[in-house]
Amino acid sequence: MKRSLKGSFTVEASLIFPFIMGVIVFLIYMSFFLHDRSVMKSCAYQAALKGSLIRTSVADMETEARKAAVYDIDGLLLATGDLKTEVSVSGKDVTVSYSGNLRVPRGILFMKIAGTENIPVEGKATAGQKDAIEFIRKCRTAEYLADAVLQQ
């Protein structure tokens, strides 16, 4: 006995397929967004740390952080364009921030209906100067206290 398939399976699949493809495209662009945001935050922190290691002057700290900010992020972003880099130094703190737009092709994911074709992506980090001598003193004090507690 031969069983025949109805044409309704094809119709149902043709109605569900665009929804499934939309979900897949959304997940791909969301992963681009999360990757680029993570890279921006990581590079901002690295550049801020490099700038905070300079102890000569505020201008030197800002220059070093700016050079590191441009060099560190070069070629790492997947889909973000119009990248803007801002570096500021206040006291002993160096702040580096990136901002850009995730480019979404026209008409994809209903972005045209929402009124935008770009999704803003930002990454920001701050690092302060550390006093190495004071840090070593605190570590040795902690080690001394730990040894004293363990010996009791």
C-alpha cells in the first residue's frame, strides 16, 4: 500500500522557512555585535593600561594611549565601521573609548521599518596609575599575615 504525501507540507515549509532564515540572520548579526563590543572593551582596557604606565607627563600618557588605541584594534572588528576613538587623561586615570556603527544591509531584519540601518557599538575602559612600590609592600604585608595565621 503506497502512501501519498500531500502538498500541504510544501506550503507549510514555505511559510516557516522565511521565519527560520530571519532567526538565523538575527543570530549571526547579534554574534557580530557581541564580538565587536567585546573587542572594543578589551582593546580600550589594553590601551588605557599602556597609557597609565607612562609617568613623565599627562601629554605623554595621552599620546601613548592614543597610539595604542589605534594600533590594538586595527583589523579586529568584524562588522563595525565609522570607528571613533577618544582618549582622555584626568589625574592618574586614563580613559579610552571606542564608538562605531554595526552595518546592517538595507532591508534586513526589518531595520528599515525601525528607521535605522546601523546599530551603535561602544566600548570604554579606564585604568589608573599604580604605585609599584606600594603594591609590593601590600603584597609582602599580606604574605606576612598569611604566614602568621598559618603558623598558629
